[in-house]
Amino acid sequence: MRPEQNGKWWRQGRWVPVALLGVYLCSIAVIFYYVTLPEPRYIRPHTADDWAAWGTWIGGIAGTVALVFAAGQIRQQAAATNNATRDSARLDLEARNRQRRESVA
């Protein structure tokens, strides 16, 4: 008996993300083959200029990943600082209220 399928179509099975990844990789290969590479068309680097271009692309992608990671770390640190400031203010308020109660008593 087949369970009822509810949810998004890409969450229905494990084969769907694999198929989408395959389509994506094939699309990238076609773009490399027909659009970006000079004549004669090839994907594997042959000359020093090709190796330099690949290195530039890899460095650019790695730099982008590093920037995204750094931005996430900055946001996380800002949230932690805000939480610490909020907790400190709450503790100060509680201490002031406790002192007022003790002085009144």
C-alpha cells in the first residue's frame, strides 16, 4: 500500500534531488562546451592560460564562499551580542528592583 503523498514534489523521494543535480551539472557542461570555451571546444585545461583561468574561477568561487561564511559569522556574533546585552539589562533591572524592595523593607 502506497502512503499518501503530501508536500512538495521535490520532497517525495530521494531520486528527485539527484535528478535535479544531474540536470544542473549537464546544463553547466553544455554552457562550458558551447558558450564559454574557445575553439576548439574542450573542457580539460591544455595550456598555461587555461590553468590560470581555472585557478581564477576556483579562487573567485572560494572567495565568495569565504565572504558568505564571514557574513554568517558576523550575523551570529551580532545576535549573540544582542542577547548578552538584553540579558545584562534584565539582570541589572532585577538587581535594582531587589535593592528597592530591600530598601523599602
